[in-house]
Amino acid sequence: VEESAVNLWNWAVTKHTGSVVNDEQRAKLRFVACRLVCLCEGSDPPEGTIRRQILMCMKTGKGWIDIGKADLADGFLEIAMSSIEKLYAKLLKGSDGEADIHVHKADVEKNLFKVLSYQAESAVAQGDFQKAVMCVQRCKDMLMKLPKETCYLSILCYNFGVETYERKRYEQSSFWLSQSYDIGKTDMKYSVGKEMQAKVLRLLATAYFEWDCNLYLEKALKAISLANQENLHPAGCFLKIKILLKSGASDEDINSAVAEFLHHEMSLDFCLNTAKLLLEHGRESVGFDFLKSVAERFESSPDLGKITLLHIEFLLQNKRELLAKQKVEEIIIGHYTGKQLLPEALNHLHIILWDRAAKHYEAKNYSEALHWYNYSVSFYTPGQIDQNLAKLQRNMASCYLHLKQIDKAKEAVKEAKRCDPNSIFTKFSVYKIAVMEKDSDKAVETVIEMGKLAEKSSQHEDKLRADENTGTNLLSLAAQIALENEQQVVAIKALEYLSEHLQDCQQLFAALKCLVRLTLSKVMAENKEKSVTYGLNNTFSAAHKRLAGSFTEEKFTGDMRILDAHWFRKVAWNLAVQFRDYPEKMRDFFLLSFKLSQFCPSDKAVLIAQKTCLLMAAAVDLEMGRQQVTPSTQTELLTQALQHLQVCKEIWKVLKLTGDFAKDPTETLLLLYEFEARSKLNDPTLHDLMESVWEQPQIEVKTLEIIASLAMESPARYPVLCKKALKGALNLHRKQTVIDAEKFSKCLHSLINLSLPTGLMDLDACVLQEVWDYFEDALSVVSSTDAYPEMEILWLMTRAWNTGIFQCTVGKYKEAEQWCGLGMRFLNHLGSLKKSYE
């Protein structure tokens, strides 16, 4: 087993060297091999076995530490420590004298030092500070006998300092770094060197600085001063100034610190960073003096421009604009006298100039903004084509527009078009001028061009500001500018394009609402022009489409969606009411209102609105179907009406469950509308529909009379249904406590006309009997009231008499006598006309 374990160990070593196994796999292989070897130890192992076990346990423990599993290392390091003691005891037992004992002790101490250092590493990794301190102290005590380990232990403590600093354990970090520095001083022969010592001290100063600068200021300053004495380094100089600034040291002390490294070779970037630090902390006097000395030192450097730019930046920050302008003008003179800035520095200068111009623009100080933009223009050669120059000219055009200098603005835009003709920003500048000049046609034309460019996102983005929302942002601004300048037509066009491209739901619905309001005002002004209402329809359809889509935006909540749906629903309703003189438009807006209401919660108010929208839409379709239209158009309108009614019936069923609707005419309207549509469509299910109607106990006379009328209204012809409805109406008239003679007479008139067509001579006996009964009914009512219309009595008398004459003509004398007699019975009830007919 021991042999196999050793072979496994050796295999892991060779395979790791050849990168076959990684660090973690090697640690696991060592773990297995080491455990096997420990199990094979025996009661009195030989020296070689113990030495091998010490080596294997140390390396296994170290392997676990290196891969971040220090807790697994402790057991092996303990075994190593125990094995070292066994080895020492065995060596002492077999030694021949004092010399041997010293050799054995030195031999064992090397391993003991290693194990203790590994245990310290493990303790630090696990956050056991006390144990780590104890292990390192024992290692320090051994340095007298192992001086060569001084460098190793110093670096180990430095690493502990770095590790604890990164965890922000500043107290522990400062301890370890102090230990590292102290250990590094113990033996100069085996020291880590001055550079490393300075590095340790710089980190120690940083730890004190970040721990509590006020409390440990002296310690931080002492550490950094020592570091700079050991090895002067830019980082050390910079840190010292940083600590002094934080502590609120006097300008004199800071000047002394700066002077320390002025005579040494420091890079330009380091000097610039130092100057920035001084100026950012408000040490203008020291900072600007330092910049002057740096400029003198790097006078021949091609990077000299960087110093001037920094000077300009801080002059501007300190509101010394006049001095900054002088510096910029010096650079411009230098540019044309052979002292050009390097391209990178020139780009940086342009950014400074544009930034200052933008600040003046935001403060509405447009003349000053132009001053700074003109500085930037100075660096471009005449005729140069550059997209940045195009943007610069557009910015200048904006300033000129604010100053009402239209001609200069046009010149600037002309230059922008020369440099970047297809930019949406250039188009926008052209647009602004068109709006300022009240040139609506040009403004609309430019908005159309901007809308097309917005569709080609890859082409319209400005090089300095790649923004995927550029197109929509500019169209939004275009609409705003048009509105501010009272150019509604232009604003409508901009909003139309905007609503096609906006992805943000909140912005989209805001744009659509604005578009609705603008179009509405145009509709009112232009007396409901067809093209404008078409635009309104499109806007509402866009709102419906977006409401019907899926919502993934966190900002656009369900409540916001409902509020927007309500807004568009109500506006569509109001539009439908306004268009009452235009039936087709009225119907379309009622249907839009219904569709939009489907995105609202189905409470009672919304259900009533939905029901009314569908009823109105059906009513309009039926009304249009009654006009002089082609049969195919009429069929289409009637079919549409039926579809609206079917949906409405479902809503009505739900609505009836929410309260008492006894006085609501919806039930009757649904019946009458459906009857009209089905009868005119010659629907075979019409008779089935009416069967349920005849059985209704609460049906009104008027409803039956309308059904009778509709049953015979072209193209419908249902005499049987008409007759049935009239009979039902007549029965209801009879049941009334006081018969309304006028209404009764009209109903009876219609029923007799339907049953006894004029001009027919050969009538069936049963038909005549039926009609006879109607005349008898009439007589009974006529006899009981004076309110029966005289013209209706005359009509009844005449019809009865003429029916008798027809019977006489065909030789039916008995029947003729009966009918003529019936007619004469009505004669007695005539008033002023009686004498004429007697």
C-alpha cells in the first residue's frame, strides 16, 4: 500500500508538471497518497519514512491552502508537526555527541519553520489572527538560527498585510505590514531590499490613511516618509501629498513635499496627476505654481499641450474664464505658427470648448456659447469635411436661432449639410429654421425626411452620440417646437411619425393623446373633413394595437394601461356623439370605444358603456341598410348589425346580474333590431326567434306594432308574422281598462288591410269570417266611445259596403246583403258625414 501511495504521489508530481492535472486535482491526489502513507506508518517507523511523511504532509497542507481550502490543511500540518517531534527524538536517541545534536537540531528547525509559516498562512486565510501572530512570532524567534529565511518571512507578512487590507481589516493589516518592515531590517545580508521595504511602508501608510486619517495621521506620515527615504517612488510622493491634503496641512508643508521630488525624474502623467490632486483640493496657489514648473521642465516635450489643457480646465473650474480664454487663444496662435497640439490633446481641447459652450447654452447665454464654439471652429481648415464639424455648426445654428439671427443660422446649417447631409440632426436644424420662418410646407417635408431616417437607425446616428432613441427624441422635439410656434399641421405630422417609432409605452400614449387633441381641434376647424377623421381612426387604432400587445416595461404598470384605455374609450365615445350627423363615422367611433373598453375592468359602468356602443353601432348599420343601397351593401350592413347584437346580448346577460334594469329598454331594442336584421336577410331562424317573443307576458303593444311594421318593410315580407303581431297588439288593446280608441283603430285598420286586400273578389269563407269578427270588434268599440276617429269609421263602413258589392258581383247575394248591412251599421255612428252617405 505504501509503495502504491508513493507511486501515486510521484505520478501526480509528473502529471502536474506536464499540465495534465490542475492544482485542485493535484491537491486531491496528494491528499489520498498522504493519507495512505500515514496509515502505513507502524509503531516505530524508520527515519526515512518519518522524513517522507513530514514532506508529504507539509506539501499536502500547502496544496490545500493554495487552492483556498485552508481548513483541510490544518490536520496535515498537525501531523507534520508531530512527525517533526518524532524525528527529533529519534535523531537525539541515535546521536553520538554535542556536534551531532546541533546538526540534527538545525535540520529539524528548517522543517519546523516551514510548518509554522504554513500554519500562519492557514490561520490568516481562516481569519484566526491570534494563531497567525503566535506562529509568526515563533518563526521570528528562529531567524537567528535561520537568517536566510528573513526575506521569505518578510514577504509572507507583507502578503498577510495585503490580504487583510483587501478585506478592510486595517488594524490587522497595519500589524502585518509593520512586522514585514521590522523583519526586513533584521539582517541586511538577507533583506528583501530597499524597493520592497518602501513598497511595504507605502501600503502601511495607505492602511493608516484609510483606517482613520485623523487618528493615525502621524503614523501614516512617518510610514510614507520612511518609504520615500528607502526608495523614492512616484506613488510614495503622491501618497504623501494626499495624506497632507487630507490632514489640512499648510501650503508651506505641501510645497515642501512637492519640492522633495521636483529634482527627481518623474513622468509627465505623474506630474499632471499631482497637479490635479492639488487643484481638486482647492490648493490653487501651490497647484498653479507647480504647473508652471512642470511646463518649464517639459518645455520640449510633444505632450506639453496636456499641461496647458489642465491649466485651462482648472481656470474654468475656478471661474477664471478670462484667463482661460487667453490660454485658448495662445493655443490657437500656436496652432497656426507651427506649435500644434497632438491629435489626442486637440480632441480633448474640443471637448473642453464644447463643454463650456454647452454650459453657456444651458444658461441661455447664447452669445458666449457662440464665442466658445468659434474657438473650436478655429482649428478646422476651410472646406474640411468632418462629422464633428457638422455637429459644431448645428450647435452654432441653435444659438443663432435663439438670438433670432436667421441668416447666420442658415449659413451654419448650410455648412452642416456640406459635412453631413444625411444626418437626422442636420435635418432637424433645417426643420427648426423652417418653423421659425413659418414655412409649413418645408417643415412638413423635413419631418417626413426625419421620419424616414428614423427607420434607418444604423444611418441616422451621430458619431459623437450613438443613441438608439435619437430619431424618436428628435421627432418628439419637432412636435414640441411646432406646437410652441402654433403650427398644428406640422405638429400632427411629427406626432404621426413619432407614434410609429416609439417603443416606450408611456411616451407613445402621451404622443397619441396629443395627436388626438390636435386632430380634434383641426376637425372642428375644418368641419369634420374626411381625411382628418381618417387620421383620427388611425390614431385610435394605434392605441388599440399597443394596448392589445404584451407589456414588458416595468415603468408601464397595469393601472397605467387601464387609465390610458379609459381615456381613449371616453374620447372615442365623445367623438361618436359629435359625429351624429355622419352615421358611418359615428358607428366607427362607437365600435372603437367598445374595443378600447375591453382593456378596462368589467365593472357596471364599463358594461353599460359597452352595451350602448354596440346598440348604437347596430342601430346605425340598420339605418344605413334602410337607405337606397345595393342589395350586397344592405346584406353586409345587416350582417354587421347582427354581429354587434350577438356580442351585446352576451354583455346584457352579465349586466342584468348587477342590478335592477326594469325600466331599461335594451331588451326591446335588442329584439326589434334583431328582428329587423333577420327579416330583411330572409333568415330561416326568424320564426324560431319569434316563438319565444309571443310567449313573453310583458311585451308591449308598441313593440308588437313595430314588429308588424318591420315584417312587411321591404325587402322583408312576412305577412303571417305581421298578422300575428297585430293580433297580439289588438288583444292587448282590448285588455286595457280604458281602450285608446285612436291606437286601437290604427291597429285594426292594419289588420283588416292585411287580411282583406283591396280588389280581391274571390275570398275564402273562413277569411271573410275572420275579417267579419274584426268589424264586429270595431263596432263594439265604436258603440262604447265617442273617441273613435270619424275617418276610421267611414273607412270601416266603406270597406264593409264594398266587400258586399264584390259579393253581389259574383252572385253571392246572401253574403252581399250581410256585408252591406254591416256597412250600414257603421253609418249610424258617423257624425257630420252621415247625411252625405245616407
